Amino acid sequence: MEIIKLHHPYTQNQIPTEEVVLALGFFDGVHKGHQEVISRAKQLAAKKKYKLAVMTFNQHPSIVFKKIASEDMQYLSTVEKKEAMMAKLGVDILYEVDFTSAFAALKPQSFVDQYIVGLHAKVVVAGFDYTYGKKEVASMKHLPDYAHNRFEIVIVEKQTSEESKISSTRIRHCLDNGKIEEANDLLGYIYETTGRVVHGDARGRLLGFPTANIEVTRAVRLPRVGVYAVQILVGKQWHLGMASIGHNITFEANRPLTVEVYILDFEQDIYGEKVTVLWHHYLRDELKFDDLTGLIAQLEQDEVDTRDYFLEENRK
């Protein structure tokens, strides 16, 4: 897959000359709804013998339109994760447009001329609610007015699960409320985060549950505070684990949020390693204990529950 990063205004020599089927969207999370858009585009590209191209943005439009600070924006997928998923879905060319004020100020006709026709799109595929400006004048139903018969338009209808729209907003709501299995179902894969193992306060080791303290970027949305059954990738090996997202409130108040994983049947030191965590199942909320005996008993139960969860999953 060829990745082309565009900053407005781009130069024409950045654009491959081949004609393409172009899928449009921000694609945060690349969930089942997004996958349907890309799948539809891929089928058309194969049928018409065009390359499959996707155009997305390097940051959320809200950063420009709503003046949200970039450091406060949390995504379901990093740019790197999005790139990996696009490659897996068979995309030939991935355009990552720098979403700036200048780009956002484009009139609908200019957007179509420069970022659809200019990318040699012969077919455009997008979800029913895709916009390229104010929705009153730049919705998918208005696109034929700007296309002037220069390309075919395919609108992908609303994708639903349990009669509700599959959307990044819905997935974020699930993560925020501990509904991790529902989020994973809407995504079509197990939600993941990456980070580097750093030194913590080593209390877990003293309790008999040594944990990997994982430093994660603020840009990635974490599931809600609580304890989870997870898998963790260390090097090239997957391991089972139980993860805690919380503030270690048993020990003191107002502690910063930490992500810690107790890796089952694992005794290596992995400080400095970059790891990936797959969030499978919400076990419980963060609890405050009156003494260490109660905390240790709960951690022992969490380990039993984690092993039981994965045993049950393996039976399915």
C-alpha cells in the first residue's frame, strides 16, 4: 500500500496517474460500518479494474471546526493503526490529508475538483452521512451537483447493530461505560492500545502480582476505569493478563491514572518494551480496600475470573 500525505494545496506530481475508486471518510476505529464502505469500494475497483484509494485525515475535523485542542482529542485508532488496517483491507493508495484551516475553508465545488477529480477518481464511495463542508450544501445527496458527471457516486446505507447505527460515537460510549464486548462487536475486532513499559511504584511485586506499568499516549481513548481480562503482546508472543485502569485508590487519593497489566505465567523484566494490549472483557470497577489482605484476595479472584473467561472463550 502506498501512503501519500497531502498538505493543502498539494502539487499534482504527488498524485499517481492511475484512475481509482475512492472511498471517503475519517474512519476513526475502522469499524464495521467503515469496513463496509471500503469493501464496497474494493468490489467496484476489482470489477472496473481500477486501483482502490482511500482518503482520510491526519486529525479530527473538530480540532479545526470546534477549536478542540489537539492534545485533548482521543481516537479509537492511531494513524499507524489506521494505516495497518487499511493495508489489511486491501487498499492500494491511502491519502492522509492534513486537516488545516485552509483545507477546511474549501468550498464544496473546490473540494470535489481538487480532492475527488484531482485524485483521478472514477467512482466515489462514502457513507450516507459523509459531508465535505456544511451538510446543508455538502452532503452526499448534493454530490451529483458538483460532480458534473465526471465520476460515479455510490452511497453506502446506514449500517446497524441491534437496530442502532454503528458509529465511532457509539463505540466511544461503549468504552466509556465498560461495555467492551459490545464495542468489540461494533468494531469487528478486539479493541487495542499500545504503549511502552515504564517503571512504576513496584507495589504489585510486593503483593505477589507484579505488573507491567504501561505509558500510553493521551491521544488514544482508554476503556473506563476498572479491571479487564486482556491479552498482551510482548515481542512476538501473546500472553493472557488482567489489566487495571485506575488511580490505585487503596494507597492514596488523587493519584494519576495508570494502566497496569499483570501478565499470567510470566516472569521476565520488560521495561522499555513496546507492548500491545487487547481489551477483551470488563471484570469489575476499581475498588478501595481497607487493608492489603482484602486487596490480595480480590486480585486472586481477578486472576481466577480471567483464566475462566479465556477458558470459556476457547470452548466457543
